[in-house]
Amino acid sequence: MDDELLELQKQFEFAQQAKSSIRLPERNVVELVQKLQEIHIIDFDLLHTVSGK
């Protein structure tokens, strides 16, 4: 189990550091998250920052 968790952590770190040539405008990201909440794919409360990001 620990080896599997370490491998997933490495994959996650690699994915976070990868550069993407595709950028979504902030409004599109907000709409996407709202839609995912509506169809219950995201079924947890989101935390918001002071800046709204």
C-alpha cells in the first residue's frame, strides 16, 4: 500500500509540474466546476479564498 501511495504521489507531482499549451479562462473554469457540482461529480464543499481563486 505504501509503495502504491508513493507512486501516486510521484505521478501527481509530475502532473502538477507539466506545462500545458491550453489555457482556460477563469470564467470557463468556474462554469466547469459549477457544472461538475450540479451533476454530483464533485460531491464535497469547495473552499474559497479572499481573492475568489
